[in-house]
Amino acid sequence: ISDEVLNNNYKSPRDIDGHGTHVASTVAGGEVQGVSYGGLGMGVARGGAPRARLSIYKVCWLGGNCPEAAVLAAIDDAIYDGVDVLSLSLGGAGQELPGTLHAVQRGISVVFAGMNDGPVPQTVSNTLPWVTTVAASTIDRSFPTLISLGNKEKLVGQSLHYNASVISGDFKGLVYAGSCDTESSLALSNVTGKIVLCYQPAAANSMPPPQALPIAINLTIMAGAKGLIFAQYTTNLLDFLPLCKGVMPCVVVDFEIAHRIASYWRSDKGNAVVKVSPAMTVVGKGVLSPRVASFSSRGPSLLFPSILKPDIAAPGVSILAAEGDSYAFNSGTSMACPHVSAVTALLKSVHPDWSPAMIKSAIVTTGTYIAILKIHQNSSVTDRFGMPIQAEAVPRKLADPFDFGGGHIDPDRAVDPGLVYDVDAREYNKFFNCTLGYVDGCESYYLNLNLPSIAVPNLKDHVMLRRTVTNVGPVEAIYHLVVEAPAGIDVSVEPSVINFTQSGSKMATFMVTFTTRQRVQGGYTFGSLTWSNGSTHSVRIPIAVRTVIQDFVADTA
């Protein structure tokens, strides 16, 4: 770290940009009443495990990134200090930290953010099999903002605009300025003193929303605008809106709403006016959730395609937590990661004898809102409305394991999973050696590693693999299998019934055979394998299979 970087940071675990504080308070912040962001999101704030003790290690420096040597040194310090869970909201595309294996082999659970390069496939990071990799999802809260047009039409976007005094008066002139990505375009549109509509769908293909919105905000402020209505295909952008704080209201809308505003402007060009009202907070059943966030990085893993990643999704959009001496909304897998870290800590307190693999399995195999076992049908993953969980993408789609792994985290179910997939941490040594190219038979080893998921990236004809479950529920139990086969794939499992008895073993091994029905160079298809005791326990693992003819990658879709 250079002297210049050190001089621009606190020389202590304290952060200077608020990221670490936000993450730490999400993990273990104490209960604080009446927290909000200017009145938005008002309520009680507390961390997921408020009675946990935090040990914070500074490895990231503003202007100096997160040197790998610093991260590894911090992990060594944490091991020496006797921590139980490592929560790492950091990483980068194509980068892995195999040094975390030392922590796992000492019984320490490691939880990583999956990073924010979505919705592009093959962008998930931190994909080693012994860590829990977290995707980000939305929560049941939104901030609708009323947009009133001069023709009496009322439309709704989302914003963090809470200060009505920012705009003096009532209606302001409306101007449509295209993509708002250059000073010249705004100057030609004469936006001074007006509310600007930035809307150009074709530009979204070349400039992702997280890049386009800050540019539009800065340029419209410089041009003297009094408000911004920004159109994009995702509204997971509210974290950028504090850039407008105290200057002007900024509202995010979808393309349909923007088209209606632009149509009004064209019909009344020169006289079009608009008013932006302060945002409101809506919580609960009126908000469709969870959805996998657009920015959340997606699988398959680029480095380890036989390891299904991410593992689980958790709240990571507009999370209100401590930042500096106040509270702020932040979004990212960095915000989702501490949610899972907190649940991991709680599970360790309930089950102190469980290994990191058992805790991870409990989270992944119960990680859905509802796992419905339909008679004579396949199981399905749904949200609390009974609808399939969606992933924000281009376009929005039904979520699959490359979006959210085992689903959305459900801490209550994870406490009592029934069955778990355990791994002796020493078994990971071979995986580590495989990454270095020191041993043979790595492909078979990857497939048979006892993970709570299955990924087969190169199915040519058929393949057989094994998994072992450990009973952590009632001593006497009978589990029946429900298989949701990936499209175009036949799946057979032997045995299909597992019977645990008082005098028998707590472990049971089963074999899974995948056989392709179509000889094609195809893309991935998805399914699941669920062990159910017919009442309290439904233990589900996700499956991803890609058929191939030759040993090259033709499609990751």
C-alpha cells in the first residue's frame, strides 16, 4: 500500500467509505429504534446476529483495492483469534482465495459475496467448494414515487426523494433529452430549471444501468436541471440516487413509463410540465419478492464448472444499515453476504458440533420460500405468493440455480434441515491439488464431492455419481425421493427410499445416473433432487446439466 493511499484512509479497522460499517452492522448491529433514510424505510434496525461479537480486519483500502496478501494475512489472524465465521464481502472476476481452506479445516465457516457483474452468465466469483457463495435478492419493500404530468396523467417510478423543499413550487417544465450521456445533448435540449427525462432504450445495450445513471445525474446537475426521470430496464439503481440529495429529485422508471412521459412531451412540446412528489415506503404483500437482483453475478463458475455456484440468495437490494454516523441504503452481494454470515453464526450457536459443510448444506437445501411436493408432479421453488421466483435480467426470467443456487435463504427451516451433506474438510486437499494440476481423476472427483448441489457441465452419454446424506433429524425416519429431471435428461437414483432406524447408521449413500436423451451440443438445463419425509422435512438440492458432443464450450445459456 502506497503512502498516498495510507494517508487517504484511517490507519485502523475503521473504514472511510462506509462499506465495512454497513456490512458489520448487517451482521451483528445492535437494535436501534426509529431508523430511516430521511423518513424512508422507517423501523427498527438490527443485525442478523446482534449478540455475536465482531472481530474486524482491514484488508481493503480506498484507492488501493484489496491486496490478496492482506486478505490472507487477515485470515491467518482470524484463525489465531478463534473466530467462528469469516464474512468476506470482497472479490473480483476470476479471482479465488484458496487460502480460505485453512480456515475451513479448522472448523471456521467462510461466506463470500458472489460479486456484482450480473446479469451476465459466468461472472460469479468466489466459487471454491468449501465456501458459501451468496447472490443478492430484493426484499418486500419499495419506494413508489408519484409523477404527475400536465395532462393530469399520474405515473409511478421509484426514488429516494424525501425532501419536498428541494423543488420550490409545483409543476416544472419537462424536457426529453435522449440518453443524457453528453454535455452537448443536454445543452441542445436546454434543460436548465427543468425536469429532464433521460430515455433511450437502444443505449442500454452498450452502457449498463449502473454506468449510465451516475453519468446522467452528474451531467444534468451540471446543466442546471431541477429534476431527473431516468429510464432503464432495472430499478436496482436506487443506491446512486443520493448523488441527487439536496439538489434535485431523481426518479427511476421502466421503459413503458418513460414512453408515456415522452409521448406526452411530444404532444405538448414547449408547454409540457411535470411534478415529482416525495417517495413513499411500501412494505409487505404489495411488493412482489424476492427477485434475484439484476446486478447479482450469475453462474456457471468460469473456473470450476463442476461446482454449482452461487450457493444461496439473500437480501441485498436497498438494505438500510449503518454508514458513517448515520444510516444509508446500499445494494450489492456485499449486503447479501452478511445476512448469510449472520444465519451461519446462529446455526453454529444452535449446532456447535456441525462442520462448516453441514451448516452450508442446511442453508442450501432449505433455501427456498416454499418447496412444494406435488402429488405425481415435480417439486417447484416458489416465492411467498406461490409464484416461481424471478431473476431480473434482460429480459426478466424465471430464476434458475445459476441465479440463486438452492434458492432464497430461509433461516427458520435451516435450523432443522432433517438431512445434511457433510464433507470432511481434508477431502478438499485433493480439490486444491487439482487446481494446481498435480493429480489425475479430477473430473470424477469434482462430480463426486459431497456438495448439496450437482453440476454436470459435459454430459456426452451418461454419468453416475454419488452423494451421502447424514440424518440430523429424528432417529427413525423414512425419506422418499422426488426428482425434477432437467429437460432432455433421464435421471435415475438408487435407492429411491432411505430408511433410518434406531439401531442403523445415521448416514446413507445413493447413486445418481444422468443419461442424455438428445445428442446435441446444448446449453444447461436445470432440475432438483428432493428427499422428503412427507411432513416436516424437505431436503432439496439444485441440479444443472449441459449435454455436449465434443469437448468444447458452445453455449452457457
